[in-house]
Amino acid sequence: MKAKKLSNKEKFAIVLEGLKGAGVADICARYGISQSHYYRLRDQFLSNAEGVFDCGKVTQNEQRLMVENQQLKECVAELTLELKKNESW
């Protein structure tokens, strides 16, 4: 079968139908995809599913970046003050 470009909404609908118990062959025929494509979509969906419940939580990497960003802002502020002091001489 020729690869069909699916939107994220279509991918979600395909996987959801399969999880609800619809036959994989029927789903694939309806959307024009191969069964291996369906299983790849399902596996990708399930591997990322735990992130659905993390909405609004800050990851360790995001926390580290926020701290680093704050430190850089403070550094820029200090250097700006030093430059303004030296200009006034």
C-alpha cells in the first residue's frame, strides 16, 4: 500500500478504535493503511501515553533550564549595572 499522510487527529482516532475493540483489518481498510502501520501507531501512542497525565508538571530538565535562565538574567543585570557605572565616570 502507498503511505497515506494522516493528521494527528486521524492517528488518534485509528488507535482509539483499535483499543475499543474494532477489528484491525476493518480499521486499516477504512483508513487505507497497512496493519503494520496501525501497530506502529498503536505502539507509539502507548509508549507516550503516560505523558497525558503530566499536564502542567515541570520536568527536571525544565526546572534546570529555568534556574539556568534566572542565573543568566542576573548576570546580564549585573553586567549592565557595571557598564552604566563606568559610563558615568
